[in-house]
Amino acid sequence: MSDTRKLYVRSFGCQMNVYDAQRMTDTLAKEGYVETDSPDDADLVILNTCHIREKAAEKVYSELGRLKKAQEEAGRRQMVAVAGCVAQAEGGEILKRARGVDLVVGPQSYHKLPELLADAARRGHNRRAGIVETEFPVEDKFDFLPPPTPAAIAKRGPTAFVTVQEGCDKFCTFCVVPYTRGAEVSRPLAKILDEVIRLAEAGVREVTLIGQNVNAYHGADAAGRTANLPELVRRIAEVPGIARVRYTTSHPRDMDDELIAAHRELPALMPYLHLPVQSGSNRVLAAMNRKHDRELFFDIVARVRAARPDIAFSSDFIVGFPGETEADFTETMDLVERVGFASAFSFKYSPRPGTPAAGMGEQVPEAAKSERIHALQALLDRQKAAFDAACRGRRFDILLEKPGRFPGQLIGRSPYLQSVVVEAPLEAIGTLAEVEVREVSTKSLSGDICGGEFFGERPARESRFIGQGEKLEA
Ligand code: 5AD
Ligand code: SF4
């Protein structure tokens, strides 16, 4: 198709949605769609939704209402598609609850977007009845989703997400993921490597491997065997141009010896691990069907720290799970105190339709949930502030990613994903700089460049990262 149409994609929720949004954009670029930053300007708006908590899911309806109103006020007609996990979970219900939706499309059907949109457009001319596509088709969507062009990769900067695994077989009793994203599926090793090579050739330096249960990765390799995550990371670290590898999100049960050893052996694997624990109470962990207890979590943290002393941890927590008592919550606070996190996400339990926990008795009152989340977040904020403060005066490799707020400034990321502001020219974007951290604020660090790929030979000074373990002993 030769006519140019404008596309606006808004993603809610997790990093997989960010990745999916890019793949949808790449698919539609072939159909003549170009991206715009403004929904009001777009011929097609895609809301890429999240169903993990009620608040996230409700956002789609307020956004749909806002779009409808803006369309009516401007007297213009846009195509509107709802994608992502709300689409998968609620399907045709969305058409009943919100007017003006042309297409509801689940995450396994994004490769069919061009035909679905053409179909929806044809219908739109006759009657306003939306299309719903939430099947889990037999074909692998990744075989049909086109790769981004080198120009698109360059525009997205030197870091990229790559989905390596999708879905989850763990069935934690609070979680919708096994229902919205389906059973665990891993992409074949060769296809992931091809994608990473293409990204690296276009200038990407850091790859984050993503999956709902990424450390359970078990993709087929060329010899017909199964490759695990440590092997995948090793192969990706060897791709010319790739300097850093990360992976997220992991389950404690799948942190095996080989993966822990990879943290010791592969300098490209960043010393920062997001490892959701959810609760510090064994009673609650059992009711959540987490398949691990607090002792296993402590053991993993100790083993990972022994392998890579500079590692820092982040995690996810849920407070107010059905039946959680004050004593259970105290166990969570105790776990946080003992481990020490560089950063973390914490949530009030939100009952999700169709999950076992939604039907459990002993739902915790809202007031208790609020009190507990405030206490937990205050502790986690203190730990984050202490971790950031301990970075002052240290030297890190920073990957310079984009221009800063003021001319002459660039923003990069530390190994621990902290934003770091430095004075450097635009040409240094995409390079690793050695930076001494000078100032620390709640939002970012700032520092001085001492050397690096763009700036020439580094001074022969010892550079070392700090891990949370060191900070706690200090
Ligand atoms: N309520 C609150 N938080 C949830 N999470 C997942 N499901 C729920 C729920 N029903 C949180 C978990 C998970 C993160 C992605 O979202 O902490 O790790
Ligand atoms: Fe959800 Fe548990 Fe699977 Fe994570 S491991 S996606 S929390 S069911």
C-alpha cells in the first residue's frame, strides 16, 4: 500500500507490551503506517493493555472514553484497536462496555493485524461492529512478525528488549498471566540470535531478554536439543557489538546453579537481578502457590552474591493477599531487611476474575492493605536511597542512551539501571563511558566522564561496582 497513514500505539504494563508495541509498529510500517506521538493526529490508535491488576485494566476504559469524546468533538473518525492482555481476557466484553472499538486483538494474533484491520475497515463502512480475535493460533506469530528496519532500530536507541519466552505454567493463585498469555513457550535459539545480530548491526549495545518466566527458558537449538537461559545469554554476549545483557522476569524456583555460574563467568551479564519474591511469609507463599519458601529465597540470594559480589537485587511484593495477617506482613518486612534491595515494586493485592485467590475467603480490608503498603514502600525507598547514596564517588560503566534535558548533556544507565546524567556530545550516544558518580538525587545520578569507548583510553585506575551485600556490611 502506498498511502501514508498515522499510527499511535500506547502501551500499558510490562516490558513485553513495549516489545509487542514495537513489533506491531514494524508490521504496520509495511502497510504504510508511520508513527505519531499524538493520539489526536492518528488514523489508527492501538491501546496495548495490561490486565495484571484491576487499576491497570480499568485504564483502558477511561482511555477509550477519552478517545471517543475527542473524536466526537473534532468530528473525525479514527480506527481504534484494543490489544494486549485486557483484549485477551475480556474479548467481546470490551465491545459491549465501550463504544467505537473496531478491533479487539489478543497478543498471539499480532501477525494478523493487517488483515484484521482491513476487515474491520470494511465493516466500519457498513455498520459499527468490532472484530474480536483472541485465539491462540497454531502458527508461531514470531515467524510472521517482520523485523524492524535498521532506521527503526536506530530511532529506538542503543538498548532493546527481545522476547525469548512467553506465557507461564506456574499458576500463582493471584495471577492472570497463565490465562492471558497462555502456557509457557520458548522461541528457538537461532531465531533469537538472528534478531540480536540484526539489532547489534544497527547499533544496539544492550539487550534485555524478556519473558514472564524468563529463567525457565528452554528453546530448541540447531542440533534439536534444548538450550537453557545461561546458554542463550552466553551466545548473545558473543554477538559483536553487544556489551550488556539483562534478563527479566525470573522465578526463584528456576534460578539453577548453571544460571548462577553465568553471573560469575559472563562480564556482559549485568550485576542486577529482578527476582520477585511476593511475600516473606511461608504461609502466604504456600497460599500463593509460589512453589518456594523464604529459606529458598535467602539461599538463592546468598549463592548469587557469592558468584557475583557486586550484584544488586530488585523484586516484586504483594501485600494484603487473602488471609495475610500482621504477623505474615512482619515476615515480609523482615525478609526485606535481611536481603536489602536496590529497588523494588510493591502492590496491594488486587483480586483478578478467574484466578483462585479471587475466590478465597479472608480478603484483607483496604485500610490494612494501605497501611502495609505504606510501611513496605517506606522501607524499600530507604533501601533504594541508601544504595544510590553508596554510589557517590564510585566509578561505573555507563551506557550513554539519549540527550539530556539541557544541551551538552547525555543520559545513560548504570549497571544497576540507574539514570546517570553526564556532560558529553551527542556523538557519544551508544558508547560505554566510565563515569565517576558525583551527585545523587531521588531521580538520577550525575557524574564526570573519566574515559570510555568514545573518550579514549581509560586511566589505569581500579573500577569496581558495589553490590547491595557490601553496602549492608558497611
Ligand atoms: N494483585 C497485585 N499484584 C499482582 N501482581 C500480579 N498479580 C497481582 C495481583 N492480582 C504483581 C506481582 C508480579 C507483578 C508483575 O505484578 O508482584 O510479580
Ligand atoms: Fe504470574 Fe506467578 Fe507466572 Fe509470575 S510466575 S507470571 S506471578 S503465575
